[in-house]
Amino acid sequence: MGVNAPLNRKLRMGLVGGGPGSFIGRVHSIGACLDNRAEVVAGALSSNPERAKQGAADYNIDPDRAYGSYEEMFEAESKLPDDTRIDFVSVTTPNHTHFDIAKEAVEAGFNVICDKPMTFDLAQAEALQAAVEASDVVFAVSHNYTGYPLIRQARAMIQNGDLGEIQAIRVQYIQGWLRDKIEAEDQKQAAWRTDPTKSGAAGAFGDIATHAYNLGRYMTGLLPDQISCHLKTFVPGRALDDYGTAVIRYENGCLGTVTASQISHGRENDVLIEIDGTKGSLQWRQENPNEMYVRANGQPHKIYTRDPNAPYMTPAGAAACRLPAGHPEGFFEAFANIYGSAFDAMIERAEGKSFEKRDTIYPNVYDGVEGMFFIQQCVASSQQDAAWLSLKHAAARR
Amino acid sequence: MGVNAPLNRKLRMGLVGGGPGSFIGRVHSIGACLDNRAEVVAGALSSNPERAKQGAADYNIDPDRAYGSYEEMFEAESKLPDDTRIDFVSVTTPNHTHFDIAKEAVEAGFNVICDKPMTFDLAQAEALQAAVEASDVVFAVSHNYTGYPLIRQARAMIQNGDLGEIQAIRVQYIQGWLRDKIEAEDQKQAAWRTDPTKSGAAGAFGDIATHAYNLGRYMTGLLPDQISCHLKTFVPGRALDDYGTAVIRYENGCLGTVTASQISHGRENDVLIEIDGTKGSLQWRQENPNEMYVRANGQPHKIYTRDPNAPYMTPAGAAACRLPAGHPEGFFEAFANIYGSAFDAMIERAEGKSFEKRDTIYPNVYDGVEGMFFIQQCVASSQQDAAWLSLKHAAARR
Amino acid sequence: MGVNAPLNRKLRMGLVGGGPGSFIGRVHSIGACLDNRAEVVAGALSSNPERAKQGAADYNIDPDRAYGSYEEMFEAESKLPDDTRIDFVSVTTPNHTHFDIAKEAVEAGFNVICDKPMTFDLAQAEALQAAVEASDVVFAVSHNYTGYPLIRQARAMIQNGDLGEIQAIRVQYIQGWLRDKIEAEDQKQAAWRTDPTKSGAAGAFGDIATHAYNLGRYMTGLLPDQISCHLKTFVPGRALDDYGTAVIRYENGCLGTVTASQISHGRENDVLIEIDGTKGSLQWRQENPNEMYVRANGQPHKIYTRDPNAPYMTPAGAAACRLPAGHPEGFFEAFANIYGSAFDAMIERAEGKSFEKRDTIYPNVYDGVEGMFFIQQCVASSQQDAAWLSLKHAAARR
Amino acid sequence: MGVNAPLNRKLRMGLVGGGPGSFIGRVHSIGACLDNRAEVVAGALSSNPERAKQGAADYNIDPDRAYGSYEEMFEAESKLPDDTRIDFVSVTTPNHTHFDIAKEAVEAGFNVICDKPMTFDLAQAEALQAAVEASDVVFAVSHNYTGYPLIRQARAMIQNGDLGEIQAIRVQYIQGWLRDKIEAEDQKQAAWRTDPTKSGAAGAFGDIATHAYNLGRYMTGLLPDQISCHLKTFVPGRALDDYGTAVIRYENGCLGTVTASQISHGRENDVLIEIDGTKGSLQWRQENPNEMYVRANGQPHKIYTRDPNAPYMTPAGAAACRLPAGHPEGFFEAFANIYGSAFDAMIERAEGKSFEKRDTIYPNVYDGVEGMFFIQQCVASSQQDAAWLSLKHAAARR
């Protein structure tokens, strides 16, 4: 069967961001291309023309399609013939620029994969949602942890009722890399992420607690009701939170907790999620993503491994695997799974078929909106001494 | 050197509670006697005379000293000669009875090891504190997790400044045994622990979150300022909380979180504590208590094992070990360490020496008071929609 | 029910060895007394009278029963009345002295718990077997790892056929404490264990590989056929092996491997056993003894925890637990389980009942003989360039 | 900087094998292309023309370059202009076909990445070595586990002397997928791997023990002296070994053990290597490849994580990382590292520079020869009752 059948060709990627010194742009390109279903053919990797050229060479992008700005890219690519023009745009720039880029891409008719948090603030997110709804593009947000096979497995198991009614969700996302004020030392990643003019209203809560919250929402589908949040800035002189904790009341009575840290010495990228249901519980840790603990009283603890051939795997879980059990998959593959699912929708679109926009297996614009709402309410709650604020947003999907 | 030198004899234990079907009474007796420093010589194991006799045989207690009530025991033992009379009383009954027993024991001049939570409510705890202060007895509370060698090691390291200023404490205490309403099935342990007339104002928070909170306090010495707590009762018909989460503001700005569950399927007795300081972080899990992770940015993760011979061990940590590294110690040994430290004080008392009553290595009456205050404020906060309430109590020690 | 019913009294222990500086003597006494079923009442803790006295005080032994030699103890105790005389002798001295002590104790009619390896050489072991067979005493050998609840659980599961036919046994026992030549620095434990006149023909293989081999034998009951062994002495100037590996052919075709090290930096007491059967496999690690992995193709990995209340536990496994799941038990408890099982037999003997001598749940004299045969054949094989030698011995039990 | 600078273009890959139903062909193509440094442009994916076409579409190979045989591919590609012709050939077919394909590719001047074991027997391997030596091609063998960052890190540490003199190497490679006779059920992977006419003289030892042995050799550089091996076939009717163990004497006195299983229920792909040196020891497990334990007596156990930014990382270790610590990398990345290192050499060759052929960071033809010698001697030793045979081969590199 051909690549991306019935298209039988690779999808063409236009990358925004990802120039020298970038982290997440390279991750997007590797994730997008891992399965040989896409190719980076164009890029606006930097607004500095020299850096843009340099970056383009890194990606083997033809110099003709190494654009000096995303506007230029969209305009030029739009004029290219159907069999050459980029199919989708990956937005991998700092947060404050997402909105303009993504909205323009959507309006130009390009499919979009947008990094998270989706925009700078909620208003932008809602405007972007409207733009997507007014278009017929595929729009995904890279809440990449949802792409791990065992996360999709867990989601399917919960949807199947294997855990019963969900009553508690505990998520921790613990890092240590901002323990010192490295933004003052010209560390590029640290600099923009701790700068409220680029990162948005929140620091740790915008960068990582959004992932943590999204993960629980994605896996359980529970709708939130209220949130109480307490943010801290432990590193002197830092402008945004680098630690915080939130309590979430879900509509069904479930109690959620989210704690995020960027100041925990030696901790790397430790996302730990635990979910308790009336029939079973589960536990998964991102740093060892190929196994998940599933437990029920009176039974041995069970470790579900990422095993595409195991009878216990759901179709969604098995489809997200590339390798047999025991052959570790990781972060890139999770990204690739987000891309792959979005590609499936892009093919449907390219074929002129209708495709699901709301209840997608990949995080979409609605999740992006909800993420921005989460950030907004966390910051507001924290400013009001952890007051309970509504976490209900019309965009939230089950 | 003789046992309990210079006393050169075993200490004599009078056990209250611990009759057939009891859990913690047996744990106390094994912990107390593990090092051959004490012997159970008397008991008021049950208020039912027949069960009291039966229980006494289990412990090899002389029938003459198998009392029908604690009052009887204190009265009779008080009349025995110095070289026969019990040295200390272990209170291992349900919570609502602790106060009367402990207070009477103190007033009769017996040293006391009291199970936690120390009393039924705060008023009792404060009254007991007064009684202890008015006496010259040794009084310990069995917050047994503080007896683990690596917990004492961690405390010493924090006191030494190895972690720098402490900024975050995360504790989870996750169990699953009350997932079903087993108190309705005549399970003795479940029955009293879920009964507000016996357990006190809180369920999970009284039974296990107190341990979790105490552990953070013990290890860091940080003084608390305010608490916001959210309790849940997930099992229909249960009278007390079986799940909850609290956020704690410490005086120095440290942010603490405590989450406790008794309804997480398949989870056993999973106490996980993580402490973040400006110079390092640590992580310890009760279910695998012989190792502790210590981390600092840029360095390999370090596992400190319970190794009495390792140069990295502090005197307090090393002194709490009985076996070389790699020879697992566990729950009984932690109990035994609480007892052992209390025994050291009892010997000093018996020798007529002054002994430390407040800044002890074992949890004492002040910790017991603070635990009751914690429970009271958690319940009150939860009833007020997780309002911030004061967590400052005059009894709190560093 | 009374202690040791129907005896309704504690058993009386006479300890040989265990004086100041000893390791294993103290372990025996704690293990023996943990459940309040026994008491150390007499001892020949050292052949040096002063040290014997000093040691006796440590154990709270009455000075009258602090003997200067084991001969003296056996003679004096034999003359004591039935209700005072020691019930059993624990032999915790260096290996070369075990035989004389144990044989004399047996012949004097005392039950015996003998440390491993049972004797200095095979001839002694066979002579001791004959002595035990000629007597009516209970005789146990402290292959203590067999006392762990999950080891007894595994044994019962294998006996029940849960793993099918056993085809492979892999055991590693890795330590690092003899990495340097600490025997030259007057480290008492190292000194005798590396001295062929005290330890016997083998070093690491006598001290720890015997445990490893015994564990596989105990758990599977498979009879051995042949062995090929390769011993190494890595530390210059050391007289005995400090590393080695052996391959074992079992009668049923099962292939076994045993590797032991005392020179692996930083390794503590890492016994790892893996058993493969036609229906399932298992894996257990001594340093985390409260869990065991059980696996079968196509199923989630299962962790059996030490849970006395779990339906999956066999009676033998459950009976070896003292605490609920999640409350770690360790090394002392494993020792205590060997003692406890031997006590059960001692009670039967004391009641005049017949009791099982060969197919016991505790390691017995036959296991001791087999251990010495294992050592002898390992050394011989190694000396013959790892030649295959017979590992069949008439004493071997299933 | 351009891709593969100064070439500034992707390298062109010709894939042999990898058609529908293949496992390792897809792994090679993903590994090769992960970093956007290569592209699959031609293939001889199957000798069946229809399947070859079908497979080519899977890889987006132009139908013109979807060849019906490798001979056809080499002939046709050789005639293509320099800027179109494939740069390298990946040989991913069953073992018995490697030699003809690889030799012809080498002789046609194509660089080669050959799957392991390199050939069907030693004679072929030696002939291939001669062919490679007579050519100027880059030749790599996909002993992929050597591509893990922490394996390269460990190798550099050992070369730096961090562990001192190496005295023991223990490797286990445990799988369970051939527990049942699935080759009888037309499972394609199982069928050829258990067929001596396709797999070669050994089963488990050819398929996986070679990896295990190679890993120890790669990490330590120690030269082997002798081997004693014992192979077993546990599944009735199977033609090749599915279990075995070998003891290896290294020239410096180090003792090695290699155990491999394909019949251990539920075990996935569990490669565990432990190395003991006079100054430190290390331990690494493939199923959790992002961490490695490094230990020394008296120090905390250290976990080196795959952290490109950590001061403790060697240049070789850091260069093999793509992501920050805590962002798991896995099996594909290890493959990609083998490819990437071979690409570096291919660029040097393309630039007309001399390049290292023997002391390469990637496994090369000499390792391939040694692997075949290992298999031959294992089988021979096993047939002679585990006799000690020489393991010295002239091709062995440090």
C-alpha cells in the first residue's frame, strides 16, 4: 500500500520556527517524518534571513523555499501548484507568536499542527477556534504526551469502563532545569519561557501543568467544574511561576490534583499520572513510558507493557506501537503518533471526505482552548488566594 | 554492656489493646521487644475478661497480670515493687479511648507510647500535653514512619543544610483497602476507623494523612502557617472521608501538598515523600524503605541506601540501622526505632537524669497535639469549601 | 491461645557464638525471638570468659548461664530441670566449628539451628546427618532466604504446577564488600570468611553461592545431576575464591546457572533468582523481597506482593507474613520464619509426637549436606578446568 | 550547516529486504532516516516482483527503482549518475542471504550496513572481511545495542579507566516469544530464525547471544581467550537452540558469562549487562535504556541518565543523544546512532578522505567476523559437552 494511501505520496510540511538553537522545532520535524509519511519541504525557521537560510540547510530544505517569514511562506506556497504546495504547517515558535501564525495558516487553508500552549491568552485561543471552525483544515495541538501508546491504551480502557467510575486523578509534572536563574545567563529556552511577554500569563503552569491537566482530561474525558490554584515563584527575580499546585473538581465529583515544578533539583521530565476508578486504578510515568501499572484489590499488580501483540491491548493502544514489546519507544514516537493521527485526517480532507474535528484521537483546537482557559483560571485563582473559579468552558470535549 | 545499661535489665511493658483481632497492638509489642530491650509483662488487652485472658496467653503474659481494664492495670501495677512494676504503657486501642488511658497512665507515672492520632480531638490532645508537662514521664507517639533509618538520615541532612532552604514538600499516602464498604461486613479494623464516634472527626485524614503531614514536619522542621483542605467520601454510606488533599503554606514560604486515599484500587501502603530544596531534592517511598533518592542538577541521581557503614550516613541515620546494607529492614524496625529512642529517655529518667522532652528524635506529645490540630483544621477547612485556615499551633516544634 | 500451645511457654534458646563483634549471632537471636515464641536464656558466646560475660549481658542472659564454652553449656544445661533447660541451640560461630558444636548438641538431645554452610567439609556434614538421624532432635540450617514469604509462595506455586515443567533457573548473588582486601585490616567478618582454615574449601561459593544454589533447589525441588564450576580469586593475596560461576544440569533437563561475587563495587546483597517453566516464569530479588514478578506470554506482567490477605497467596505464603501488604518485612522476618517452622516441629517433639524430618518447610540437615557437597564439587570442578562432576547426593531431597 | 555537510544532501539508501511482513527492514529504514540525513530511494524488497512493488510503495520508493532482486538493483544503480545513485545498501534479509548480498554490494563499491549475525557461517564472514578490506567502502554491522547513548557513555568511561581493570562481565538476554513452537504456525519471523538452513548453526545464540557477547566486547574492549558453552533446545521439535549459557575467559583474566533465552514466559527483550572493575561497577538494562547504574563501595549508588547536558557525560555519550534528559529515547535512536556514525564515515569517503575502518565507534566487519566465530565456537563447545575452545580470532579488535 502506498504511503498515505490513497494519496500515495508523502505529505509536505512547512515548518515555522525550528531554527538554530531551537528545541521543539527539531522534535516536530523528526516526529512528523518518523514514519516516512511526511517531508519538510519549506520553512520559515527564523525572521532573520541569514539564520533562516542556515536553518533551511539543516533540514535539507530547498533554498527557494527557505522563507524569511511565515507570511512570505504562506503567500508563496499558496501560489505553488497542488502537487508541490505544502500540506500542513507546524508552528513551533515561542507562545506569543502562535496565534498570528496559526490563524493565518488556517485562513490560507493549510492544515496546522500547533505547539502548546496554543496561544498567548484565552481570547486568542477562542478566536483561533472560530477560525478553525470557519475553515475545513485539520488542526492539531501537540500535547504530545497523549501520543504515547499506553496513554491511548489507558484512555480506551477507561472509555470501555475497565476502571469503573473515575473518582480521583493525581498528576505531577516535576522538572528541575529552572532551579537556577538560567534565563539571566542567556539560555534561549529559559529566556522566553520565563518572559511573560513571550510565554503568557503563566510559567510552569503554562509550560508543563497544561500538559498534566490535559493528560487527565484526555484519558478520562471527565468534564471539569472548578479549580483552586496556588502558584509560586521560588527563584528570586523570576517573572513567572516556577512551581504550583491546583485542585480540580470535576462535574462527576472526581477530585483532581495537578502539581508542577521547574525547580526540583535533578528532576528531569517526570510526569506521573495516577487515576482511581471504582473498578481499578492505573499509574503511568512518562520517563518510563513503555509500562503502565493497573491494579485492583485482591489481584496481583499488573504491568501492561507497550505490546502491540498482546491480547490485552486495545486497538487504539496497539495501533500506536511501532515495535514489539521490550524494544523501547519514546518521546519522538509519541510526537509521531500525534502527527500520524492528524495525517489520517489530512488524507480524508485531501480526498474530499468529511472528517472528525471535535472527537479526535489527537489533541485539537478545543483542547487548545481549554488549555488556555486552564492557564487563565489558574493564574486568576492564584491571584485570589486560591479561590475556587469555574473551569467550565464551552469548548471542552469529553 | 548490659541491656539498657546502666539499668542492665529489660524494660517492662504494659500493653493496652492488642487483643485477638487487633493489628497495631501486636506491631507495638514486636517493635518494643525486637532489640531484646523490653518484655511484655502485663496487659489490659480487652475489656472483655475472657478475651483479655486469651490475649494474655498469646503474649505469654502471666495470668496474674492479665488485667480486665487499664484502670485495673494501672492500679495493680502501681502497687508492685520497683523491680517488678511496668516501666511503660503502650496504648494501642481505637482512637476515642487513647486520651483516658494515656492521661491516667501519665498521671500514674508510667511512661507512655501512644498510637496515633494521639486523641479523639484537639481539646483532649491539649489536655494530655498539659498532663505530660505536669509529669516527668517519657511520652512518645507512634508516628512510626519517622523511625525509618533513611527518614532520620534525611532529617539530619536537612538539618545540616545539605538540601539548602526547603521550598516544596509533596506527600502522598495512597491505600486501597477501604475501596469497598468493608466496614459493613464486620471487618474490625475498617469498622472503628470509619466510625466517627471512634475514629474522630476524620477518616483517611485522621488515619493516614496525619502520618504524611507529620513526616514532612519531622524531616524539615518547617513551621506551618495555613492550610486549605478538601475532603471527599467516595464510598456511599461511609461516614468519614476516604480521600482528600490539602495545600499547606509554611512560614518560610515553602508550599506543601498532602494527598491521602483509602480508595485507590490495589494500592497498599504507599507513602511517597518528595522534598525540594535550593541545593538538592530527595524522594523516599515507604514500600521500598531501604533506599532514598537524592538529586542535584548536573549530577548523577544518587541512591542513598540504608547502609550503617557508609561514609555518607549521618550518625542519626546509621544508629537507626541493625543490619548491613542489602539486608532489608522494614516496618517493625521503624517501630522499634521509635521505641528504642523512647527507651533511651526512659533510662535517663530511671537514672534520675533530666531528659529532653520537646526536641526529641521520637515523635512526642507536641507532635501528637499538632497532629490533632492538623485533623481539626483539615476538617474545618473542607467544611468551608477549602478555606485557608491557620495551621499555627503553639505546640509545634521545629 | 498460649504461646507455643499446647506448651504455653516460650522456648528456651542457648546461643553459641554471637559475642561482641559478631554479626550473625545477633541476627539469630532477633529472628528467634521476633514472635515472642523464644527467649535467649543461655549462651556460650565466646571461648574467652570475659567476652562471654560481656556478651551475656548484651543478651540479658543470667550470668549463671553465661558459659565459657559450648561443652560447658551442654553439660550444665543437661542437668537443669525440664522446665528450665534450654530447648534448642543456635550455632552461629565460624564454619570450622559448626560440626563439633552441632554434633555434640544433637547427641545431648538439644534441638539445633545451625548456620550455613553447615560444616567445614562434606565428611563432617555426612557425619552430622548420621548423628541427627540417630537422634530425635529437630535440626534446621539457616538458609534464611528460604524464609521469605514470597519464596515460600513461589515454592508452593511451583509444587502446584503453576509454572509447568521447570526448565531454567538463573541465580545471581552479587556483593561488593570484599572488593578490597579488608581481611588484612582486621575486619573480623572478612578475616574468618576468607581464611580456608575457618571458612572451608570455598570463599564466595561457600558463603553465598550455597544460598543461591539452595534457593533454586528449595523453590523447584528439582534434583541436580552435574555441575561445572569456575572460581576466581580477584583480590591479590586472597586465599579463597571471591567470584565464580557454575552451570548445573538437573535430572529433568533443566539448566541452572549460579554466579556469585563478593567483588562487585557498590553491590550490597543482591540475590536475584529467575525461574522459567513451560507455563510461566518468575523473578525475585532479595533486596526488594516484598514483591515477585510472575509472567506468562500474552498476559500483563504480574507483581505478586507479600499480601497475606490476597486470594492469590498460597497457605504457605500467607502463613509466612506478619503484616499486611505494603508494610515492608525484611531479613529478620525471613530468619524468624525458619525459626518459627522449626519451633513448630520442636513443639511436636516436646509433645512426644512424630514430626517430619526430611520434607520440612525449613532447610534441614539434608540441605546442609547437599550444600557441603555443592561446595566440594564446585571447588573440585574448578580445579579440573570446570569439568563436569556429579552433583547427585543421596541426601538430596525433592 | 547543510545536511551531511560538506555534502549538503541526504544520503541515498538502497534497501534489501524489508518487504511486507518484515520487521527489521522497517527498523533499518526508520533508523537511517530519523535524523533526516538519508532517504530510501531504491529497494530490492522481495524477490517476488509483485511484493517488491507493493513494498516499494510502502517506502515511497519510485517504481523505477523498485527492483526485483539485489543483483538487478546493484547493476542498475551502478549505471545511474553520481548525483542519483544510492550511497549505501542496507542488508535486512534472513541470515543465509547476507553474504552474497553484502559481498556483491561491497564489490560494486556501495557502502553497506548489514544486519547481524553478519553471515551464515564463519567462512563467509572471513571472506566478507577480505572483500571489505579489498574495497574502500564503509561497512557497518547492526549490533544496534551499541548505539544506545549510555552504552557509548559506558565504553568511554571504561576506556578512561573510570572502572579500573575489568574483571567480570555478566550479560543476560532473556526473551519469551519462542516459548511455544510458533514456527509451526507460519509466524514468519519465527520460521526463518528457527530454521538452520536460514538462520545458521545457532538459534538463540545466533540471534541474541551474539548481541550480548558483542555488547560486553564493545564496552570493555577486552580480548577473549576461551569459551565454554552449553546450548539447550527446550521446545520439542525445534531444530536450533532456544536457550543457552556460556562462560568466557578473557585474556586479562576477566570472567564473562552470557546467558540467552527465547523461552522465558513473558520476558520481552531483556538485555541486562553488568560490568565489574577494580574501581567501580556498572549495570544497564536495555528495556529502560535511559539510565545506567554506576557504583563504588562506600558511595551512594549513582544513576547516570541519558543527559546530553550533564557534566558527567563523555563526548561520545553526549553526542549520541537527541533529546534532553527525561525525554525518553529508545530502540530507533540506537539504530540511528549506528547509521549516523557510519554516515560520518561515508561522508569522509565521499570527500575522498581516508577514514577509520577498524577502530570505529560503530560495529564493523571485524565485529561481524567475531560474532560468527563466537557462534561457531559456542555450537562446537556445546557439542563437546561444553569443552573449553579458543575464542581468539585474528579479526578481534580492542
